[in-house]
Amino acid sequence: MTAIGELLTITLTVSVILISTFMVMRYRSLRIKAEHALREYSKRQAVAYQSVRRYQNDLRSCVQFIPAMSFVVGRKDRKFVQPSECLTNWIEALSGKPETPETLVSYLFNSEKHPDFLPILSSKLGDTSIESGTFQDTLKVPFDSSTFRAEHSIGVRIEVLEEVVCVWFETSSHQPLPQSRERSDATVIRSILNETDLPTALDNSSDLLRCQLGNGLACSVSLLDNSAKTLKLVWGKGLGSSVVELVESLPLVFGDFPSANALLTETPVTKEYNSPGARHEPPIVPESVLCWRAYPVLSNDGAPLGTVDFYLFDGFDTFPSDDSVANFLFVVAVLLERKVAISTIFRQARLDQAVKEVGQRLMIAEGGATSSTLDECLIFLTTATPLSDGNVGIIYDSGEDEAEIIGSLFENTSADGACRSGLSVLSLKAFCSDIISPKENDMTMEAMLVEKGSALATKVSAALPICSNSANASFFVSPLLLGTDRVGLMIFALPGDHIPDAAYGNIMNMVSPSIASYLSKENLLRELERRANHDQLTGLLNRGCIEERLVSEINRSNRYDNDFAVILFDIDHFKQINDQFGHDVGDEVLRQVSRRAEASIRAVDLIGRWGGEEFLIILVETDLVSARHVAENIRRLIESDVYESNKPVTISAGVACYSRGDTATTLVKRADITLYKAKQQGRNQVVTTG
């Protein structure tokens, strides 16, 4: 017994060391993933900062080309000043030297050095409670001299917006500030700076065209939808219902529509419809349209944003001037780029929130509910993210003989979204190797696109139980790294009528590390539970676990008045096997006897290693006669088996049936007594209680 105790102590120590080492390695892996996620977050912050800087530069460019003497100054940060080119030229004409926004700041906010440069305006700009209004101010030149040659009176109008202050000048003191019948260019710029509604801002900006829309001339603005590769109508003026219906959503393909052709070629396209042979039968464009001219709208970096389209109808034959169109195109580009930037920011924020929600759900999920937890997360992803365009599923090695599948992508899933795939773990690993080719030590693998009709797509559909509505689809496949020897895949199927946009893969790249981490944690917990409840040598339940199950079965029998029996058996002359053939042969005999006995009982019955060469079997809802038949069957099968020692191995068994009032101890004690009788009567036999 001392040797056995020392062996158990050594085994326990080694197990603790192995588990601790595994936990440390797992912690380091999770820390690496967290650092990677932090770097990705920093990259997204840098992209957002660049977008802000680009928008600020667009604002400067827009103000610079205002055809009026004006400037914009930050309401809180007065160091941000951007004058229009007209104002800069006027100040340069007065000062006789080149001027910049920095010199204008010096003139306005350095009253000691330039006390006669618009003193009233300088005073108002220095007041934090500045209000909108109109007044007269003076300007003495030269600006940097105590003696001056001339004094100019100038009308000033201040408009205080949310983030900026707009200042407008009129050099004639006898004429009011611009308040023409048509809204001035200042109103257009104000709409760009302060109007968040895109159609309203475009409606205000249409005054730049300097023509009346609606009497034979119409204009529309379309925004490019990259995911659907279509041009979506966002604003129109002077359009009839038939034209609106036509241009509401145009496919981005080269063909009959000037809008798509202009954006694809990045050049203006004009098409006439009143020339002989120009019409199609049946007509694609309404017959009232005589000419259609489309201009591409591009961002600062040349990315396509949309189009501006003009339509001539019966009775009108002149488009707006090139200069007015150029101004309008510039304003539209600023508005569309801002719209795209804001939409991107909000979409990314919603996506980040969805990914965060998935991570939190996986973090607080209770152990043992892997399938239902993952299925809930997949349902959430397909409602809160663009993954709603298709079907998503997960296949992974759960530690069983067959891989497990979860999600709407697969057929015949159970109520909790999971089922066996019919794919062995070895086949899953071979399948993963065929689909993805991981680099050595690569822990940041990204989703890959498997296009529909390709050989890989055919292999995916053939190997997995893909649902019928995703059979002819493109697949995004993201690997799930579940440790050193377990693998999994997250698969998204996009129907054939959708364009495989990289955004789908990006979503999977964001969420797959959380899913892989959750599965790894569940595998680890499952392995720890297995080690805690199972015998390391035979794989059967250990004594502590089988004893707990016996107590539970006693309670169940008392509640429902059911019969059950136990079989306690051990291997005859096992010490002689160890002494004669060695402990390695003895261990193999224990494993072989365990496998044979476990295979001989029902799935509802339980078997565990009671200690040494002793085993305990719990036969649920079984009477004494039936239990004896089971024990006798096990005895014959073990005796007839072939062992490494080339000698027959036999067992002796004692059978006892539960009687009300028995405890686990007394029931096993009665089975042990009958086992002792079997030994006394010559071994290799089954004895039951009287």
C-alpha cells in the first residue's frame, strides 16, 4: 500500500504541474490576442483621426473658394481661421504684401500691434459670448503703421453656428449686405457647415447652378452603394415620377445608363435620345427625356462617391454653365464624402457594439451549454450585423469522435442549434488543411473568400451538410484556433445574388477570436472535468464519481420506487499477472477488461473503477435476475477474450439489488460479501445475494 500511495502522490503532482503549465500557456496566448485586439483598435482610431483631418481640409478648401469676402473662425478654438480667396486678395491689395491665414490671425487678435484693423470685429471675436449680428467697422492702412493713408468703412455680418463663426464683408457702406432674391453663396456654405440632412443640404447647394430647375431642366444626385454595386438616388429636383422610378436604383454596370458609365470611366458622359435610332424598343428612358448628362463625383483620394445627373426635357436645350456645374460638383463631393464618413463611423460603431455584445455573452456564459450559447450568438450576429445577408455556421472539434456543427448554415440541427456533422475529427482536420493553409506559428489568420462555382466551394458543399438555400453560394471561411491539436471553422455563406464584399470577412475576423477563445475555454473545462471524474488509466468513472452517481440512483429509486442493482467484480489473480508479466501488461489487461465490460452494458448504465482491479457497475431499473444475466455475460466475454499475456483472464462478481433503506455503503457492502463468496467458491463465477 505504501508503494501505491507514493505512485498516487507522484501522479497527482505531475497532473497538477501539467495543468498549471497548460493554464500559464493559455494565459500567454490570451494576452497575445488581447494585445493584437488593442493594436487593431489603435489602427481604427488612427483611421478615424485621418477622416477628421480630411474633413477639416475639405472645409478649408470649401471656404477658400467661396466667391465672397468672408472667413470662418473656430467658435472655441480661435486659432482655426480660414479666409476665402476673395478676402485674402483684398487684404493683399490693401497691405501690398502676401497674406496667409496666420497673418489674418495676427491682425485680428493682436490689438496692441494692429489696433486699427477692424477694431469692433476684433473685440467681438475676443468675446466668448459672441452673437450673430450686422454692424459697420473701419480698416486703416497700412496695418502695421501708426500713420495711415486711408480709412475704409466696411459692413460686417457675423453668423454664429454650432462649432464655427462665419464673418462676411461688404466694402460699400451705402449698400446693404448681400440679400438678393435668390439665396446667396453664403447660404450654400452655411448649409454645408451646419446642415446634417443630406437632401436639404443638396437642395440649398443647387442655387450654385444659377438656373431654375423644374422647367425643362432637372438634376439628381446618386450615392454609390459599394456593397450592392448600385447607385442610389439621394436627391432630385425637377424630376418626374417616371424618371425617379428609373434612377432610384441603377446597377453599376457599363451599358445604357450614363450615370454608371460616367462613374466607371470617371469622365462626364452625355447621351441624346431625340436623334434617329437613339431610342430602344421598348424605351429604357422615358420619352420626355431628350438628353442625359452625368458627372462622376470623386473623393479627395479619387474614390468613387456617386454621380450628378442633368436631364433635358421637351422645350429646353441648355445645360448649366461649366463654372456653375464645377462649383456644384465640388459642394456635392464634400457633402457625399461627409455622408459616407458619417455612415462609416456609425456603421463601425454599431459593429463594434455587436462584437462587444458577443464577447460579453461568451464571457458570462455558463459552462456546459456550448451549443445553445453559440447558437444564440450566431442568431444575434445575423440580426445585428451585415451577416444577415446570408447563413452562418460553426464546425469544431468538441472532443468527441465526430465534429459538431452549429448554426443556420447547416441542415438538421437540433433545437439548441447543434448536431453531429457526420464528419470525423480526423476528416475535419484534413478538411481544414485543404481549405486553409496556415503558416507556421500564425495566430492571426484571417477569413478567406471561397467564390461560388470554384473547386473549393464544391468541396465545402460536398463535405458539410449545407442547407439547400446556401448550396450555390460564395463562402467566407474563418479558422478557429482551439489550441495545439483542436480546430474549427466559422463559415458564412453569401447567396449568389450578393456581391462578396470584404466587409463580411472583416466582421468574421473581429468575432472569430472571441468564439475561438470561448471554445478553447469550454474544451479546457471539459478536459478538467474529465480528469476530475474519470480514471486516468481506464477512462472509466473514478471511485468518487461512481459513488456520487450511486447516491443519486438511490435517491431516484426512493422517489419513483424503481429497482436497480449493482455488480462488483474484480480480476482473478491480478497480482500474479503483474508479478509474472510486468505492470505494463497488467495495465493493458485493466484497460481491455474495462473496454469489454463497458461495451456489454446499456448507455443508461454506469461503470467505474472502484479501486485497484475492482470495478462497480450500476444497472438502472434492473432486478436481481436480470442483473445476474448481465454479470454472467460480462464474465464469459472477458474469459473468452485474448490478452497480451496469452493466458485467459477471469473475473469474480458479486451482485446485489437495492432494498429500501440501503445506503451506498451498505449496498456495496452486500455486493462485496457476495464477491468474497465467489472467491471462496473457486473464482471465475457470479454470486448473488440471497
